[in-house]
Amino acid sequence: MNLPNTAEIVIIGGGVMGASAAYHLAQRGLKNIVLLEKENFFGQGATGRCAGGVRYQFSTEINVKLSIESLPMLERFKDEIGQDISYKKCGYLLVATNEKEVEVFKHNVKMQNALGVKTQLLTGDEVRKRLPLMKFDDALAGTFNQKDGTVDPNSVVMGYIGAAQKMGVQVFTGAEVTGITLSGDHVEEVQTTIGAVKTRMILNAAGPWANPIGKMAGVQLPIIPLRRQMLTTSPLKEVPDDFPFVIDFARSLYFHREGEGLLIGMSNQNEQPGFEQSVDEDFELVNLDAAIERMPLIEKAQRASHWAGLYEVTPDAHPIYGETDVNGFYVCAGFSGHGFMHGPISGKLMAEKILDGKFSSVDVSMLDLKRFEESRLIQEYNVV
């Protein structure tokens, strides 16, 4: 299939944001949609390299509201889209090991409960009781929500891609965007490695690469790419099937079941911005030491696999939705590590904005690009 000469809209980025937006725009009846992915397969960028976690537990109302809308869409995914996505509700257990975190956790649980999210506040002893395989002598408190869990990222992306194609969306891999032409203050054309397409609308859903794409259109986006890496272990029969997604909050260290073993990750606080996606072996040893300290059982396991991916980080750890100063150039990016779980609702929101001129499902108007120059930042604490 050749790239068409014209399109009603060109979506840049074939991860969960772009795929969801393509599906929801087509579902609303928009014709001649083109989706571009620079990799040879969909979902190989940030989406395909994430840990697959989905949760209601955030520290800002807007992120909780996005989860309230998005996670049920994942629950209904097989019925609506026809794709099994392996949604496992193992629950997230966040552990606080200092007094500051305890106060933040108390505030978060109160806010989440007020919004109808049934997160529980646990004592240190309750944390230790729930995690007998782990050493959490210093745990002061924890929060737990049973409806949090994990989903297979590739299945979500390919489910949306397949459903969008059935509605006429034209999708292209190996199509790296090389330039954007403007006519006055309006988008006019997208150039790629496989050809050019004229369009009056572009949706930048390029994740960690959203800033370079924005620059092609003269739009400055405060989004930086940061490497995050993780590894999986060989089978550990001692780990129960209902083992939760555990986050040692102070260390940004996390564990969850992956097959018969564990997936383990940890944020490198000294990581420098950049597009490097190779594994930092030295930091992996730091990660393993911290993991073994928390769960001595891991010492007897072997590493099964490891990889690195990119977070797309904004100054306030919240995404950017909506229009820019360039007419026809829209943005849906900057999710700071929790984009995958909010992909379903975000695609629907962008369809609403593009077709109706407003966000209806969730009011995300405060998460516009102008907030950064107008000092309207909304800080998210629950990011690892």
C-alpha cells in the first residue's frame, strides 16, 4: 500500500496514543486517516517497552479521573475490540518508608476515595503481612487497590490498529517523519521516508519523540526523553499467583509477576535526558542489589531478559493535550511514564477535541501546552 497524496489527518506515532486516536476518530466517522510509525512494527517504541502496569493510584485528581475512564475501557477491550489483552488485577501495593510519604499517601487515599476509587490505606504491619517474601521492616504504611494490575501493551496497540484498519484507517510502518511544511500558520504537508502527504491536521502522538516532531512544525514542547530499564527473572515458584505489583516508593523500585518469574525495575535518579535505549549494565547491578535487599529470594534466580525504554517527561509529570499555536497541529504526549494506561481514554479525548472542539469524557483543558508559560503546573507525585 502506497502513502496517499492527501489525508484528512496524519497521526504521527504508532504506539497506544496514536493507535487509540486513529480508532476513535474512525469510530466517530472521520475518513482518510493516515497513521505513521517509524519502526518496522507497531508498538515497538515507548509502549512496547513499558512494564504494562495500569492503576487508579495517583496523587492528582485529573490523573485519577483519567484512570476512572480508561481502565474500564481496558476491561471491556475484548468485548469491544475483539482482542484479549491479558488484564490481570493483581493490585498495586505502594509502600511508604518515611513520614513524608505516609502523609502524602493518606492525602492520596482520601482524595481517591472521594472520587469513588476504593484504595485502602495499610499500616506497616499490614504491608509486611501481605508481603511475607519481602523484607519491609522499615515499612510505615502502604496503599492498595485490587483493581490495579497489568495488561499486555502489544495486544492493546494491535487491537486498536486492527479495528482502525477495518474502518478504513491507512497505517504505515517504516515511515519516519522527516519534515512538516506549513502554509502561513497552518499545517500543509508531512514528509516521510516513504513519501509525502498533504493534510490540514496533524496529531503528534510520538511519545518521547514528540519534541523533535514539534520542532518540525515550529512548536516547542517541554518533553524530554528519559531512559528507564527493567529485567525479568527465571521462574520463582515461591512467588504466589496473587503477588501484587509492589512499589518501594522511596527507591522507585518495583516488582510484579511476569510469567512464572518477576519483572523488576527501578528509576535511575542520575539518568540524563536522551534517546539511548541500550541497557546500562552498571545500573542494572544497582537495581538487582536493591531488589535482593527487599526480596532475598531473587538472589537464587537467573536473569531471563532485560531491556530499556523511554519515558516522555514534562516539568509537572502530566501530559499535554490539545491545540498549539500552529493551526491544525495537535498534541497528545508527555505522559511521564503512565501513558499506556491512559491511552484508551486519551485517544477518545483527542477525537472529541478534533471533531467537537472540546473534551467531553474528561475535562483535561487544564493540561494544555500554554500551562507551562502561564505557570499553571499540576505536580504528580506518584510517578516511578
